[in-house]
Amino acid sequence: MHLGLKKAPPRSTLPYANTHRPWELFETVFYDVPGRCQELASTKRRRFRFNNPLRSLDSTTIDLCAEVFDWATFRRTKGAVKLHLQLDHRGCLPCWALVTEGSRHEVKAAQGVSFAAGTIVALDRGYNDYRLFARWTEEGVFFVTRAKEGMQYEIIKRRLVPESSDVICDEVIRLTGKGAEERCPQLLRMIEVWDPEQGRFLTFLTNIMHLAAGTVAAIYRERWQIELFFKALRQHLKVKTFVGTRERLRAPLSENAVKTQIWTALISMLLLKYLQLKSSWNWSLSNLAALFRLNLLTYRDLWQWLDDPYETPVEEPGPQQQLLFPI
């Protein structure tokens, strides 16, 4: 009614569109959106004092039925796709994504990502690749990750550890494991800290030499934001059930349909992030998503509602609108 439609479209319209409209269209739209979000994010207070761009790189696996999605190779009896994501911590905005089959390793996806010199990248242990670390060091890109258990190294220098801190040791090292020095000949830094919240020691590997050990540990803790992003993507946008058509009975569900819905979900997350950054109200992402969903078909001033959701009145709809598209 609001769109001027005389009747509701058939239920098969959305599955057909997901299957036949190329997912690359939505990927292009996704990369057009972050610019405006980053403009708003640049006005917000920075968490760290350093001026280096901070990024996190991680992936999440989306389980699929192997019989329905036989192209999504993962395990013998299980299918999956993997969403590789880069998060810009200035505003916690996704700025790069890649959708692959579930069996694609994180390191192979990371090898195709480029960063500007001076960028700090936080990663978990799944991205431990000495050749990748060496390349980033040569390019002036910094990284912070967890060190592998049993990593072999030689201590070159012990740095002073501040008193009354959770930092246990701070050392400059050279990798000595089999083939490790050939893959990464540069000196690295190893920092061990005590995590009182989890009650365990954490060992970090980095090529950052100019920041305090406590700051390096805080950078890795900030990586948790990308885990929260994946959690929000699953909870608020229901990236679990996929809709598409099949050419014949028992045929696999279209890969295009799955990728279309994932890219659409990422676009929706960016739009929610934009609204969150735009508002002066202290929205949590979950509350914003829930209330926005409830008000989709009400007439309100959007910007006024974002700043004062409980006092913005419902307006009466005007005459039927005509959408004019420039030619």
C-alpha cells in the first residue's frame, strides 16, 4: 500500500531475484557506503592516542547443509561458506569483505589484502604466517597477534618492563625455528602479559617497536570488536537461512543467492552503523536494530527520531509520493 502496489508480490519473487540478480551488484554497493560512515566516525573521539589506522582481520564460518549447498565445500558431511572481514576500528566499520567456500584458509585470504604503510593490523593465531609478517614489515605495515605455542626464537634484547603493570616480559627476538628465519628474517617483538579477567598469561608477537607494551596488549584486546560485529551480524540480520530458487528438484541452492544475502546483510550493518554514528542518542546496536525494525512502516522524522526516539510523534502520511529518478 505504501509503495503504491495493487497487490503483494508472489512469494517466489525474492528467491528468484536472489538467484538471478548478480551478487557483484551488492558488493559494489557495499564499497560505496563506507565513505560517508568514515566521515562521521572521524568526528568521534579516538580510543588510542596514536594516529595509525587500526584494523582487525578475521573470518567467520556460516554453516550450510551439504546436500543443499554441494558447492560450499567444507567437510565431508558438512557445507559452509566463510566470510573474511576487515574492520576499521574508527567507528567499528567493515571496510573489506570476501565470501569464499568454507575450506578456504584465513591466511590465503589475508595474502590478497593490502594495507597502507603505518596501518596496525590485529589478528588471532589463525593468521600466523611468517612470510606474510615479513612482507608487511617490509611494506611498513604493523601487526599484533598471539604467538604460536612452541615457537622457537632467540632473545636479542630485553626491554624494561614498567612496574605495577600486567606486563611480565618485553623482548626483541629473532625466529629460529625450522625455516622460520628464512621466511621472516626481520627482528620481532614478543610481549607476555597477565590477563586478570581470564586468569592466564597471553604472549603477543608484533613488529611494533615504538609503542608501550601495555598499548600493544590493548590493541589486541580491541580485536574483540570484530567478534562482536560477527555476533551482531548473526543475531540482528539472521544470516542463517538463505532463500533462492532451484532449476530442478533436489538441485543445489544457488551460490549467487547465498552471496547476495550476505552482501545485503553487510550493507544493512553499514547503514545501521551510519545511523548509530549520526545520532546523539546513546544507542546500542541491538536496540537500534530492534526499534528501527518496529518503525519501518511508521511516518516519523528519521533524524529527529534518532536523537529522541521516545518523544518523536508519528506523522500523518501525505499524498502518494512519486519517485523521480534522474535520467
